[in-house]
Amino acid sequence: MKSHSGAHIDPHWSTAGLRLAILCDRPAASQEVHLFRPLRRLRRSRECALAIWSEEEALLESAAHQEWFGGVLDDLRPHGVILSRFGEASAERVIAAAQGKGVPVVTHLDDFLLEVPKELGPEKVRQHMRPERMSAPTAGLADADLLYVSTSTLAARLKREGFAAPVVVPELQSCADADEIISPSRIDIDKSRPPRIGYQGTGSHVHDLRMIAPALIEVMHKRPKTTLTLFGTVRAPEELAPLGSRLTHVPPAGSYDQFLKQ
């Protein structure tokens, strides 16, 4: 097997019974929840192997890279290609290269990327709604052999938009190995500590937090000892300013494993 610059390839790739090539926007929470964590046990047992490219690492900008990806397919011989929130304009060529060699393509989405909410801010809207970037999710949804989406609501939206490929909605998300689960009997609960409400998310979820801010304020007004902790890159909206010192923030963790532990 050749060296493929920019790719993370599991070392047991050549002997795995299930080999999946994943092209994603960047390996982050979306991929952890729907792909990496559910496959973790199979990867540990070496039954499954992944080859992962992120957009900044995958050299897929020009038509010449359809030939490049064809070479990757010939060398790695994956059983499937997954486009996970992939936004490069080369998506259509990637799909054509894979399907031309008989490799099925799965498009994974956990947001309706064809319409970015204005609440995310003008910069996010401009970034994601560029015509050349919009072509990627459109091609992925129109041409993939299977759509793997996070919720039944998103699946219904895609169907209304006219995308006809078969759809799978996972029954389990963000799976954990048995050795990662902490039994309630092993958790030392300090019942003398005041109740604490936690909210975790990225900066793009501040508008979600703003939606529930009135309810949080009401609850904490009725229960003066309760505190609110935000975790991650999400920042407190101005609606929560009345909480003062009862509102705290925990910085984001460096990796998904660290996030779960913290």
C-alpha cells in the first residue's frame, strides 16, 4: 500500500474485513457521534479500518484529482466511501470515481447544509452558501447510493426537497464501549452541592441557548441556589446576564475523549 499524504489510515487497513474511506469537512463532534464512536469497537478488534481525509488535507480542488482519487481507490480498495459534511467542489468527481469502480457512496449529514440559518451570522452564511461549496452537499445528496442522516426530521426534509436515495437514521448515536460506561453506583454524588444546570455546545448553538434563556431565568429565579455552567465554545447571550456569578463557563476540551472525561 502506498503512502497517501494527508490521510489518517488505520494501521490494520490491509487485513480489516470492512474498509471505509471517509472524506469530511474536519474530524470533529459530528463524525465522532455518528461514525467514529459507533465503529470504535470494530476498529479496536481490527475488524474495521478507516482512511480519513479532511477538507484541508484532501487535494481535491481540480478535475485532475478525480484521477488522484481513482488511484487511492485502486490502492486502498475500500468497501465504501463516506462523504461526511464534505464541502469541497470536487464531491461530484469523487462520487463518480468511486461509483465508476463499483464502490458505493454514503452521504452523512447532521444539518441541512443547503440552507444555513441566518442566526449563525453573515460570515457563516457567506462561508457555507458560496455556490461552489453548495455544489458538494447537492451532489452528495443527489448522487449517493445511501443517505445517513442524524434525525427523522432531517430525513423528512430531504425527502420534501426531492432527494430520492434510500435513507438511514441511526437508532443509536454517540455510542460508548462497555469499558467507557460508569455505573451510577460508582459516581460519588455530593448531595449537599446546589443543583447545577449544564449546557454544552459550539459557538453556532448560541441561538439555541437564546431560545431557552427565558425558561432558564425562570427556573433559576424560583431556585436561587441553582447555577448554570456553559461548556465549550458557546458563549452566554445577553439574555443570561442577570444571572451574574451564578453563570460560569468551562473552556472547550482538546479532543472528543477529553470532552467526555471532562
